[in-house]
Amino acid sequence: MKLKFNYRIILKYLFIPGIILTVAGLVVGLTTKDWSILPLSLVIAGGILLVSWLLFLLITGRSFWNKRSTQAGTNALVSTISLITILGIINFIAVRYSSPIDLTENQLFTLSPQTQEIVKNLKNPLKVWIFIKDTNPIDKKLLENYRRYNQNFEFEFVDPDTNLGLTKKFNVESLGDVYLEYGDKRQLAQTLIAFNTPQPLSEIQLTNAIEKIQRDYTPTIYFLQGHGEYSLEKSQQETEGSISTAISNLENKGYKVEPLNLVETGIPDDADTIIIAGPKRKLFDQEVKELKTYSNQGGNLLVLLNPNTETGLETILEEWGVKLDNRIVIDGSSSLGPAIPLINSYGSHPITKEFSNGMSFYPLSRPIDTVKVDNVEATSLLVANDQMWAENDLESEELTFDPTQDIAGPFDLGVALVRQINPQEENQNQSSQSSSNTEEKKTENPTNSPLPDDKKDNKQSDAVNQKTTKLETNKNTESRIVVVGNSTFITDTLFNQQLNGDVFLNSVQWLANQDDQPLSIRPKEAKNRRINLTPLQGGILTWLTLVIFPLLGLAAASVTWWRRR
């Protein structure tokens, strides 16, 4: 018996292999992004089958299209194709123009505003070399986020065992070393393996390294000491607190930090900025005179003064139009306490322009007032809101605003000032100061000089010339001062809280004339969210999640089924 082969049945269902082949070809081509012979052949074969099927339907007549089953099937086919097409377009757009949403508390998967600005401002190619065997996908994702903001940013993972040439070129000493290459400069940024323990790539260290490698020289920051200021190093014997965290952050950003005792050494020639942080005793007149001369000659000062403290700096600040008030700032709306004002309003200044409504706080602060002075431009930095006032009577049982004695907000807790200077007058002042210093030394000790007078004068003249050359090179045409009525915000316990550290670091960067680099909010460290469980707690949690809760759900479903049966 011969079976008659029915071609009509095959043609009737020809669309099924046609759709399968077409979809398979599109998936292979879009996934691999390689439209080679295989995906093209699949798409063409599927298209031929679909066209053949459509021709068969047209030839067989209208009766086929009038069938109810045909109409229902066609509607289902069109709906399916439309849905697949829409989903494909959505996925294509999502992959091509991805915009991730970071829901973490500190925006850990989003580059900080400072990092974004620094990378955007890269004018020359910069490459990150990671010498490690296995690529960490989290580190790679972080570097890809950097590259999104500037094509001048490049990175490459290198196996130090197989690429000995690059390993020798960068003098790699440890597995996991991360190096930056910027022009002819090379710099170690981080080591990803410490004590045989892998560590993730740090945005803070990488951004600081990028900022540091672009500098032509290392700015030097001096902290005044000898009047009860905070210790620069953390010590167990230190009861007044230290600012070691602030120091380490400055050093990580590429600054050279040194203590300064004006009684012993005077002001060094390489002082880009002098920081006076919370002195508790009055400075000597000679110290005040040296700081005043330094400021008049283009030097920059960061002055952090607590209430009820006479420092001797008042005469310098008055010349700049700054008046200090000994009242204590009270914040009636603060959740931390009335004497801890929360600042979320900032002036329009490079130091604070990126802060928006971010918070910083300053325990036991004093208000600052400014008056108009010729050739001095003052700008508010930290602005107290109308819920704050400066309290005069702290012995009262209830802190309430008294308009006859207190100062109502808004007022300033911090200001930045700029004064234009005349380089010629500056050099003359320097020469006269050096000459007077020379005469004083001759008078005080005329017989102990190891050099003849003419040679000593030449040495003093050379020092003046070197200082003048340095100033001409730096082109300091203005002097800058930042004054804040509080110093505790930079202590170790408060530095990393909210924007406290950013206020300090941005102030130093602006004072050191490094504001060609972006002043913004620095990256934050990841918080440890791990829950440390005992073995008993871990066992209980395992039984609850894998056994007890599923059994309770199954029991509830069984009871419901039994009742409805």
C-alpha cells in the first residue's frame, strides 16, 4: 500500500519552522554581535519559509482566511510577534543606554561628585594598570564607571607572571599593585592584596592618586603648634582629642603636612597654607606679627577658633573685616542638642558649591560677622538658619532667644576672604623684613657669627632672592583666609561625619591655590553591614528559613484545600 504524500499539510504549517529559524538567527546575531554565515543563513532560511507559507495561503483562496480558526491563529501570531519585538527593543535600549539606580545608603556604586569632576577634567590620557592574576568583576565595574565620564581614562588588568616586561617597567613589588600612568609619570595608587587578604579597589585611594599625579609640585601645609592646639598624631595619652584623621586625609590627597612652632623656626618659605586649629592660649606678639606679615605677602591662613578664647589673632582678622563674637550658637531645631548646630545652608563659593542641602555640624560654635573693608572680598561659607541664634546667657535654665542680648539667625559660622596684593610692595616688605631680621641678629649676637658680615649679608640677600623667585613662580597676586567659629569639627570623632571633612579639605585645597582641581564631595568608605552570628544562631536561622517556614506554608495551604474540598 502506497502512502500519498500531502504537500498541502506541509505548506499549511510551514510558518512554524520559519519562525523558529528566523528567531534563532536573530538571537545568535544580536547576542554574539557577529553576523557571520550561520545567523544570516538561519534568518534567510526562516524568511524563505515564511514567504512560502504566505504564498500558499494566498493561492489556496479566501476560504482559508475566512475560517474562524485562521483569524484566531493570526491574531495570536501577530500578538506574539509584537510582544517579542517590543521586549527586544526594550532590552536593546536598556543594554545600549544603561542607567543603573544606586539604592545604597552612601551611594557606594555611584562615583562621588568629586571623582566625577576630576575624571571629567582629565585633559590627557591616564591609564590604570592592575597587576593581578584574577580579575575582580567589582573592580572592573568600578573602573568602567570611571571610563564613562572620560575616554581619556583607560585601564588594563595585567598578569605579572606572563607579562614580565610591564612588571619590570613599573617595578611591581607585590601582587595586586595598582599603578597610574600619566604622561611620563608613574605612581602606585593601591595594593589589592595585603597580608594575603584580597581587598577591593578603593575609589577614595584611586581618586586621590589621580588628583596627586596631575600636580606639578607638592603643596606644603603647616599646622601651628605650641598654644594648646590639637595633636597631629593620635595618642592614648591625648585627652583633648587629635586631628590625625584630617592629617592622613591631607597626605592621601598629596599634601605635605608639617607642624609649625613660630617661636623656634619662624614661617618657612615653602608654606602654602598655615592652619591654626583651636588654640587655647594667646599667641606671642612676635608670632602674631609674623602671621600678619605672612598674610600681607600673599600667604594663606585657615583659622578655626572656638568661643571664649582670646588668641591674639583678632588684630589680623579685624584688618580683614572679620569680627568674632563670644556668644554660643544655639540650634532650636537640632536633634543632636541645642549647642550642636546643624548647617545645611551654604554660601556661593567654590568650597561649598557642590554641597547642596548636605549637612555638617559644629558643636559649641561662635558666630562670625564681617564688615566691608577696601580690597577685601568676603563670602559666606556656613550659614546659620533662622531657627538658630547666638546665646549670651548660658547659665539660664532655659535657653530661649532674648532679642536684647542674643543675635538672631541667619548669620555666618564660616567665611572665606580674598585680598588682592601688590607684588612690588610685597617684595619690598620682604626685603625690609629680611634686612631688619639681619640687623636684629647682628645686634643680639655680634661676635658669634661664623661668617664675615659681607658674606652673611650676601647669604641673607640670596635667601630674599630665592623667596622672591618662589613668589614670582607661584604668581601669588592675592592672599586668602578662611575663618570658622569652631575647630572641633575636624577632630577624629567628627571628621568623617556628614560633610565635616569635605568642608575642611575643600578649604585647604582652595587656600593652597589648588582650586584648579574640582572642589566637591569626596568618596565615602563602605560601611560594614555584616551580621556576626554564633553557630547556634546560624543553625536556628537555617532551620527557620529552609524547614519551618516552608512547612508552615504547606500546612496552611493543606488546611485551606481541605476546607474547600
